[in-house]
Amino acid sequence: MQFSYQPSGVCSRGITFELEDGKVHNVRFYGGCAGNTAGISALVEGMTPQEVEKRLSGIRCGFKPTSCPDQLAKALRQAMAQTNGEK
């Protein structure tokens, strides 16, 4: 199932990803630091949403209270809540 998320407080303007068989796939950031967001996307490919959230939640970008990785963790948390609510 594909999900879209609009991050706040960071340079990226959007995040899309898929959750298939309990794993994260095809993460794509729109905007932000191209190399960093591509690296994040590659590193989380095939991980469980829980593991991604555990590793990325709370990461800050400079003096900002959040970051693109932290926003991905929030997006995954929201997607899991949506998915669990539908069952």
C-alpha cells in the first residue's frame, strides 16, 4: 500500500513510500538534500517500519527540532496507525 506524507519543519516538501508485507519499500523524498535523502531511502529499504522509526525518530537537523529522517519516522508511525485502524 502506498502512502504520502507532507513533512513540516524541514526542506523536503513530501515523502512517499510503500508498506508491503510489513516492510518499507520505495521511499522517495521530494526536495531536501538529494544525497542524504537518497541515502536514507536506500538504507531503510526492506526494513520494518518499527525498526526505521526506532533508528530515525528524534534525529535533528542543525538547530531544527526535526529532520528528514525524523519526518520519515513520523510518516511511518502515521501509516501504521492508519493501517491498524483499517483492520
